Amino acid sequence: MLWHCRDREIDLGHRTLVMGVVNITPDSFSDGGRYAAPAPALAHARQLLDEGADLVDLGGESTRPGSHPVPADEQWRRIGPVVETLAREGRALISVDTSSASVAERALLAGAHVVNDVTALGDPAMAAVIAAAGAGLVLMHMRGRPADMQRDARYDDAPAEVATFLGDRLAAAASAGIARDRVALDPGIGFGKTVRHNLELLARLETLVALDRPVLVGASRKSFIGQILDLPVDQRLEGSLASAAVAVFLGARIVRAHDVAATVRAVRVAVALREARRPTRA
Ligand code: HH2
């Protein structure tokens, strides 16, 4: 399984990437304000790369439940200096967490490789920007929008409905000129879902793996873990690692995480277990 992101060809056949989260925001749900200025954000990105992150996900807009969109110019003011510096250094695979085509365009011009779009091409101008740059794309499922997404969290069969949605968005991306081999798919853990829906999506990840594109899972520190363990956001490491390990074992090829060093170790063991399920070659 190959994932093409501009000039990079990433073979995910026997690997799972760890995507380190860099929230350059005042209000993200788990680390809002810690890396809001360029210098701490850059230092944090470098630290995550040193800890073994395969790519960093730079975001200038929180999408926590109840949050509101941040104007494109403000998003770029937050993430631009970090994207530009990391791209100049040439070491990191750079993802930008934005659903704004104008932010994505500026980031790709500066040298980013992947657009992580939690609205799955909700901005009508986004597909053309990604197609023109040959960028990688993450299509994520969300029900509603962050401001109201927990109000309508109803599904008959969440994994099946999410798979249908992502299959449709994959087809829409292809008709807009974004080759399949550039796209990764994400069930959107915590985006318009109850605890039960999130658990079903993780436990039945094969429903998404069957779409034959890399599956990305972002369960790190999310509230379903807090609800199971009755723990606040700063005490969800073990729950995040357990969720990541199960997702990887069931086929996830990219894990989005805040705690990179620990996640890299958990993912390596889970990948070894996943590989052990394959029939051995004669
Ligand atoms: N989760 C968050 C943000 N972006 N992107 C993808 N593809 N998948 C996810 O699960 C995902 C995401 C929320 O986490 P975080 O960035 O830490 O919080 P906030 O949105 O409050 O900045």
C-alpha cells in the first residue's frame, strides 16, 4: 500500500506512521495555549520528530466540540512561520490540519506535503488546490460541524455509515483530480459520535480498511477515553496507547498522537503483532 504525498512515496505495507500533533492554538482541547507562539510550536515539532514522529500535523484552528471556525488569515498567521521553517529545513514530512483551501494553498506553496481536512473537502475550492500540488490528503468523517456536532450523534450502524461516507468522498476526490493513491481515510474519532460509536468504529476498523486506502486514527487523549476511565485530559496516556495499539493491530496505517515517544513504542509492538498474523512465506 503506497501513499503519495507530493514528491514522497511512502510504503505503508508493513508500517504504521506516527503523526505528531502540533496545535498552534490558544484553545485546543488538551494543550491549548502551550504552543500558541511560533518559537514554542517549532520547538515542540522538532521534539516530536526527535521522539520518532514520521510526520507532524500543524494546526491553527481547534476543532474541539463547541469550537468555531478561525479565519484563514489568522490560521496562517499561527501556522505559517512553523510550516515555512520546517519546510526550509527539509527534514520533516509536513501535514497541515485545515479545512480552508486558502490556508492549504499557502502551506503547500511553502512546502507542506499533506492536507489533513477534517471536513473531507467541505471547502469547494479545496480539491483543486490539492490536485494542483499533488499533495497527500486525509479525508475525515464528521457529523455536522464542531460547533454543533455532538447534538446529532445518531447512527444505525456507525462503521457502515462512516465507510459509505468516506467511500463517497474518495470518489469525489478522484473526480476532482486527486488520485486515490494520495488519499488516507479517517473515521473521525470524537467528531459527532457517542462513546459507543467511537468504540464501534475502533473495534470494527476493518470496515474502513476494506476501502483499500491507508486508515488514520486519532484517538489520542479524546473524551471517550476520559469517560471510560473517568480521568481528565492530562491522564489519558494509557487509554490513548491502548486505543492506538488496537487500531494498528486492526490495520491503521497512520496514528495521530500527542504523546509521540510512547506512541512510537506502542505502535511498533502492535505492528509486530499485526505482521505475525500474516502467513509466513515458505
Ligand atoms: N482530531 C483532532 C484534530 N484533527 N484530524 C484528523 N485527521 N483526525 C482526528 O482525529 C483529529 C484531527 C482533535 O485533536 P486536537 O488537534 O488535539 O484538538 P483541537 O481540535 O482542539 O485542536
